[in-house]
Amino acid sequence: MSHTAKLPLVLFPLVLMLLGAASPASANRCVKGDCDNGTGTFRWDNGEKYDGEFRNRKKHGKGTYRYADGNRYSGEWENDVIQGFGEFRWKNGNRYVGRYTNNRMNGKGTFFWADGKKYEGELKDNMREGRGILYAAGGSVIHDGLWDTNRFCKVIGTMKFLYLDGGEFLMGSAEGDGVGNERPRHSVKVDGFWIGKYEVTQEEYAGITGKNPSSVKGGLMPVDSLSHGEAVDFCGKFGEKFNVRARLPYEAEWEYAVRAGSGTRYFWGDEIDGACAWYDGNSDFTMHPVGLTRPNAWGLCDMTGNVWEMVMDYYDEEYYAQSPVNNPKGPLEGIYRVKRGGSCINSGKYVRIAIRDRLPLFKGEEYTGFRVVLH
């Protein structure tokens, strides 16, 4: 059973048909009662039907909407928008009872899967987010605690970590795309792991080491200008302080995390989008505080752009041709390490998912930072 089974998205019509008298070419009509300001039944020509309260010819108050695809919502409405408390039933047997705002599950509620699993707790924008409990079909507890973007979440010190189930993906760039050290594209499997939602900030780094080597100072900005060894040392000290095993991600783990199931150039698609990453087209050539751009589908922020991110692996531009399938950890030795993701001073092509570059072993670089993995 996946620990991160997604809640089905509640899909509502983007444009709700106007209520009222039907035109000669339409079968939309009020079939019973008062569909202007009262209680009635309105039927659409596509088979959908609403039974409930109206105000100003809009669904307002309590009512039941039956969708053409077999789904059904019963609960509170406000000006044609699902707003308040209600129950949504999917034709596949899934069911949600709880709070809604703007047609989306928001607040406290209970989600029942058709196979017997159950979630009780907080939701945000149709996802498990906040505190809640996920139960197995037999009633045993799978996870009781924090959630973020449908994923197990825990906070250690000031750092938030999300759990990624293991899986298989295609790593690198397809033939004809990217550059040579990103090919061949190859299948990789990784085990599950915890990863930082954000890059390590200057405040967090200084809190553990007492130092801040960053080129542009700002507590919530990512730390940069530190060597690979200093990043590894931070992980060790962080682990000792909080009694966890911490390290840098391996390159395969990093790419698995940023892709979040996508196979495109960027985690959001094939064209650059400044809402999702800091690069030279929107950054004013400077770092920004973590978490300001849109996260990927697994809730991770700034995986590309802002600062490059160090990984554990030694660099070999031809490593992909000999990489093992299961949990690759890079070459056994080398004179460089790998950095991934591009930065705020790079062009859009350098914040593609597959971009990889080399990092000196003992020297820090501006606009190069890291995030932490727990294992």
C-alpha cells in the first residue's frame, strides 16, 4: 500500500450554467418549485440535476447536485460555489465528508476510500495538509501526524521533511535533447526516503555550525559558497543534534524528487515558467528566500533555480552509460562532485531537470547550496 495515495481531485464544472427559463434550443429548466429565490429542482439537458435552495437564480443554501458522470454532492452552497460543510460521493465508491471552500476540500474532514482506507484530519486544496490520521482498511494506523501535499511530513528543528515512496523513473534527457552528460536516458529505481522541503537556509546553517559563508546575506535565503565537505559536515552535526541519520541526496534521489512523476524538461512542463523557478529571467541575478516559487507535485520547493544543489555523487560525464538500475550512488571516486538544478544567475535552459554540472571537491561556489535527506 502506498503511503502517499492521492485524494481524488474533486472536479467541478468550470462554468456553471445559468439558471432560469430555458431557451427554445435548450432543455435546461426548473422542473419543480422556485428556482429563483426559494426551494426547487433544476435539470440540465446533459442530465445533471440540482435539488435545493436558490437565491438570485443561483445555488445558495443547502442542496444536492447530481453530476452527469454519476458523482454527487450534498451540502452547503454559496452563489453557485460549494462552500461550507458537505458530502461528496464518487461513483467509484470514494466519499468525503467535511469542509469546503471555493469548490475544494479545505479544513477538517474525513475521506473514505472504496477499498476501506480512511483519512481523518486537515486538508488544503484537495490534499492532506496539516495534522491527520491515515487508517488502513483493517483499522490499523498507517500515519498519525503531520502531512504536506498528501505526504508524510515531519519537522526536525526548523527543517521540514517530506517522505517520498520509492519508485522507478527515467533519468536524464532523451536523445536529441539536453547535452551529452545527461544521456543516455535510463531507467532507475530508488527506495523511499525523507527529503527537505526547502534548501538549507542561512539561518539553519548558522544555527548548527555558527558560520554563514553566503555571498548574499539573508536568514531565509539558501546558504551558498560552502564546500561539499562543509555541507557533509553540516549533515553530520545536524544528525548528532537531533538523533537522526542525515546526508546529502544521491543524484538519482534528487532527480526522482524533482521530477515528481513528470517526464518533461521542467517539473511543470517543457517551457520555462518564472512562477516555478528563479532564473536569470526573473531573479534580478540574486538569490531569494526559499519557498516563494510554486512547489512541484510532491510539495518540494526550489528544486530547480535559486541555487544549484550539491549531491553525494562524484562527477563522471559518462556515468549514465554504466549506471546500475537500483539505487545508483555514482562513481567510486573522482576529482569533482555533482551539482544539480541551476541557479538564479543561469538562463532557462540551465534550470531544466536533467542539467548536471561538476563541483570542485574542496572549494565552495557562489549560488551553490544543498538540501538534506534522512535515511
